[in-house]
Amino acid sequence: MNPRVFWGASAVIGAMLSVTLLMPGRADHAFKAAQGWAIDTFGWFYIAAVAVFLVVVLVLGFGPAGKLKLGPDDAEPDFPYLSWLAMLFAAGMGIGLMYFAVAEPIQHYISPPEAPSGTILAAREAMAITFHHYGVHAWAIYALVGLSLAYFTYRKDMPLTLRSGLSPLLGKRVNGPIGDAIDIFAVCGTVFGVSTSLGFGVSQMTAGLAYNYGLPDTTLVKVVVIVLVMGAATLSVLSGADRGIRRLSELNLTVAVLLMLFVLAVGPTLFLLRALVQNFGLYLDHFVMRTFTLYAYEPRAWMADWTLFYWAWWIAWSPFVGMFIARISRGRTVREFVTGVLFVPTAFTFLWMTVFGNTAISLDLGAAHGAIADAVQANLSTALFKFLEYLPGAGITSALAILLVAVFFVTSADSGALVIDTLASGGAEETPRWQRMYWCVLLGLTATLLLVIGGLGALQAATLLAALPFCFIMLMLAFGLMRQTKADLAGVALETEGPAVAERLKRLFVPASRDEIARQLTRQGLPALEQVSGAVVEEGWADSHVTHDEADGAATLTVGLPDRPTFTYRLAAQSRPLAAYTALEAPEGRRSRAWMLVALSGTDRRARDLTGRTADQIAGDVLTQLERWRFNSPPPPLV
């Protein structure tokens, strides 16, 4: 673990919970007042920042940087394209798609910002607004954080933490208190964001159980549901990501698609297909206007309650979703990443919201005679089940809906625990099971305590308030990513000239085997180490030698100075399972482990992938680590 981040974040979370639990009323009032002030004062900043995020992501994806890989230039994706796209959906909206699929369009239909309430114009505006809130703006926020994490982790060999994306701006200071504060902030934001989402989920589950089966919707029942679901999430975490999260994600994706296709088939099918096309047209027609709308000339509370609330919520959630997306995207090009993250989940969400939202509005105008709108106003948690009453097989579909919320609940909890553990361990891919279990239990305990005491609203307000400083961090991430890709493009232009092109092309089409990695170590790795060692000795700067262990094939460079810790740089072949922390497993026929040439040095405890690098590139990495050792190790005493 990274003790400063692990215990620092635990202390902050404990302090926030203590304040919320000991003074729920005052905390709720204070956090909501602060949140309202932030949105009123900096609403213009949220709108402008999200527009900048979208532009930056599009420029990176479809500009010259789009050809860069999230990893070495010869890296191949860990997953087939369709499997990767399926995982993007699983990472996206989760419980929110279930909770707001009926509720949000109906709410905008009842009280739209501009059209007369309850009219056809209101229905049309309701869907355009819903598309705007769940469209590419939301995914651009996730894409920026995910792209920064993936780029600096897989291409620049840095830890999978938020601080890595700020290295072009802060340099070595990212490894000090500033970097620790950024990671602590991300851990706390993720814990509070996931906990409040779990609060929504359990409220909808118990409301569904009460509405359909007569179970009491009491605090005790909610606590029992949280314990059961978090128990399943803990088992999922302990069983391993590939087994646990993969199976649960396959289940929720399958059930979600079946439920959506059922509503599409038994609902007003032709109307929904026409509405989908027209909704998308309205979305495009109003795209630029809604991107910058603030109602500056005609101030209204609607903006703060909806669009600004959503932008703050997506920003607060971005460390969690961004890291999930980054972990499954190694080997993709920047252009593939941006295309997949921005447009594919958005397209599915548009279809989902049209099927549920337009069907609900159509029923409310017809057979329901306003009953669905009344249910939404009375209790958002029961809106989906009231809607399903007006379709055939309500008992079965309601049970499927409850199951779907439960599975989303579990996947959010176990994925959140793994993400938090990665941040708190300095980007380590393998951590003790107790650490993952610790965060999973903490998420469940937080959600339980807040539901019992009634502090869920206060914590949600605190989470949204945290979006304001994180918005500044995201702007720094955007600037750092643009700066780094520009520098790398200049380097790539020089690097691809000469005989290295043939070898790199080969790596694109022929997967590396263990023997190939051993040959690279012998032909490129050893000469690079010997070149650096020879130069050090020749100049008389230090004692240096290279050893080659033929038993395991590893090569080690050692450099020593009087009164300083010895510098070591080790090259070795290493295998890793394909994409730990993924929602789906690689299909049959693909190798289950990947071989690579990794480097470990005393200055950087994290293994760096040097597969396919030339001798000059490996020597450059040695010199970079040697420079860190030279300037960061204690100096000799003055004589």
C-alpha cells in the first residue's frame, strides 16, 4: 500500500462520516448550502469546463495524437473490440440507468424549463434534455480521466494513479505531498460517490420489493439488503476480478438488453423507432446551444437542479469510471479509445432512454391517464415499477428489474472497491485480499450508516461540492495530456526512422512468446546495460558491473558510490494474466497470459514494460532511472 494515501483517506472518510452522523441535520444544511453556493457561483465554470473537456477529447482522438497507442507501439489490445465495448457500457451509468430511465423524462415532461407542462412540446423537450444529460458531454468527462490514466500508465510506465497525469506539469513533485493529496481526494470522492449511488440502488430495490411483494420498506429491510448485496460483492472481490466481475457484468448486460427489447416489442414499437430518430435530430440541432446554455438572461432554478447538478455528479464520479475504463483499454489507440468511449455507450443510452422514457410518456398521455407522472412525483424509487404495470407480464418484468438493480449494485460495489484499492496502493496491480475487502466493507458500512441516520443527502451534497476542486484538477489533466502527446508525437517521428520499423511492424502482427522475450533480453537488453555500465566505469564516476543469471534469464546492472545506497536495474521476462480487473474474460483460443520484458530499479518499485524496445530505448530508460537515483539518494557527508 501507499501508507500516506491509505491511512490519510481512511482518516478523512472517518472524519466526514463522524460529522455527518453526529450532526445529520446541521451537516445536511451546511453541505447543501455550500453545494448551492458552488453551483450558483461557479455554474458558468462547470459549463465552460465540460465544453473544454469535450473539445480536448475530440482533438486528441481525431487529431495526430489519435494514432498513439495506450502502451508500447507494438502493444495489442487485451480484449476483442466487441467485448471491450460491452465493458464500457457496464462501466457507465449502472444504477442511474435503472433509477432515472422513467423518472427523468417524466419529470421534464411534467415541468420543462421552457415548454408548457404536460404537452407534446414538453414531451419532445423532455427527451432532448435527457439526451443532453446522458450524451457525449458526460462521457467526455469520463473519457478525459480514463485517457489520462491509461496513457501515462501504459505508455509512460507510471503508476495507475491520478497524480501520474499531472507529471508533465508538476514533475517530481507528484511523488510528494501534492500527489498524495490528489490521490486522497480521489479515494474519498470515489467512496462517497459509490456510497450515495448504493443508497439510490437499495432504495429502489426495497421500494420494488414493497410495491410488488408487500415487504415492508423499512430501514431494517434496507440494512438487510445492503448486508446481503455487500456480502456478494465481497465474495466477488475475493474470488478474483476475472471470475467475479466478469460473470456479474455478463449477467447485468444480458438482463438489461432483454428488458429493453421486451419494452420495445410490447410498447408502441413504431412510435419508439420514429421517436429515436427525431430525438437524436433534436439532440444534434440543440447541441451547441445546450452546451453553453446558462439562462443568464432569464435566471431559473431549473439549471442548478438539473444540468449543473449532472455535470457536477459526472465530474465527481470520473475517478471511479475513468480508472475502470483505463484498466480495460491497454493496447487501444487513442482514436479507438475516444471513439469507443464517447459514441458507443452514448448510442446505447439514447436507445435505452427512448425505449423507457418515450414509452412512459406515451402511456401517461394515454392508458395511465397521468398515473405514472403522479408516481414519479410521489416516489422516484417506485416510478419504474408503476410504469411496468401498464405492460404485459408486469410480475416477471418487475422481478427482472429488481434483479438488474441488485446486480448493478454488486458490480458497482466490487468494482469501486478494486478502484479505490488501486488508488490507495500507489497503482499496484496485485494487493493483499484484506485491503480489497477493507474497502468493500467500508463502502457497505458507509451506505448503511447514512441510510440509518439519514445523512445520505448530506454526503451527496458533499460529493457534488468536491466536484469543484476536481474540475480544476481535470483541466490540469487535460493540459498535461495535450502537452505529453505533443512531445511524444515529435519523438515518434524520429523514432520510426531506420531499421526499427520492421521489428515494430512484426510486433504488431506476431504475438510475443517467452523465447522472443528471452532473445530481446539477450540482443537488446544486455548490450544496453553493458553500454551504460561501461560508460560509468570508463569515466571513473562509480563502480559498476552487469550480471546475467542464465537460470532465469534475468540481467542486472549494479552501480555503487561511497556512502550511497547501491543502484540496481534488473531486466527479466515476466508473464501476466490478460487484463486483471475486467468485466469479461478473453475468449477461448486467446492466450490467457502475456509475456513481456520488464524492468525493475531501486528508484521505481513498479515494473515497467519494455517489450519491443530497442537497445537505445532501454539504455535511455536506464539513464532516466539512474538520474533519479543520483539526485534523490542521500548525498555523501561533507568532509
